[in-house]
Amino acid sequence: MKAAVLIEDLFDERELIYPLYRLQELGFQVDVVGPEVKEYKGKSGLILKATKDIRSALQEEYLVVWIPGGYAPDRLRRSKEIIQFVRKTAERGVVAAVCHAPWLLVSAGLAKGRRLTGFFSIHDDLRNAGAILVDASFVRDGNIVTGTGPEAMPGMFKLILEALREKGINI
């Protein structure tokens, strides 16, 4: 079982570290995927290195992709390969986006008609992309799980597990 946590400069450290270790705890082989294999700097200054570049990740199958917030999603959505990767994972697996990360769902064409939530400052963007904005800390629409911020992550993980079980994957 493989999972990817996306990384780009200005990621929110809390929203990357918690899911990284939580996915490992659940038994996933977790790759930290960035545009390149290099060091990225978080909003608070933490430096983490991507373990896999996006071109390599596109050649593999992932059950889960986690997109952390901060300002990284705005940078991630500028990459055609990242958008392709998120779409590809959404076809077979689960995509989770927290805080500002639903911006990437918008760019990947995965927002329209879906029940989503996110940090309050992107609500207009979600509505304008055709999403059905839900006033909740976390929400699931099929295989897409979204949350408002760090406090939503434990609930998001319950929804991720629920989505995986519906796909016949028991963790």
C-alpha cells in the first residue's frame, strides 16, 4: 500500500507532519512527493526533503494522496504533473486536502459538484469552481476528503479510512 504526501515551499508543517506519520502508522509506504527531490521550507521554517519527484511518482500507483495546506497548494497547482498526479490518484484512490489545499482540487477539475470544505479564505474560490461548500470542519464526498485546518485532521482520517474500506481495503 502506497500513499503520497505532497510538498512544496511554504507548506504548513502541522498539516504535513501529522498525516505523514499517521499514514505510516496505518501501514502505508509513504513518499513525500514534490516537483523535484530537494529540500522544501515550511511556513515556520522547518526544512523537509522530498523523497520522490513528481515524474517518478506518476509512474506508480498510490491509494492515498494527502495535500497539506499553507501556501504550498498555490505553488503545487502550477505544475501540470502535480495536477495529473492528483487526478490519477482520484480515479482509483482517495485524495485528502486540508486548509488551502482544495485550491489544488479546483485546478485539477475535482471540485465541481462536490461537497467540499476548506479554510474560510478559499470559500469563494470553491463556490466559483462549482463546489457545494459545506460548513463543517471536515467532509467527504466519495473519494475526496477535505478539512478546514489542523484541528480537522483526526476527523479527516476517519473519513479516509471509511472511503478505503468502501473500496475493499481494510486497514
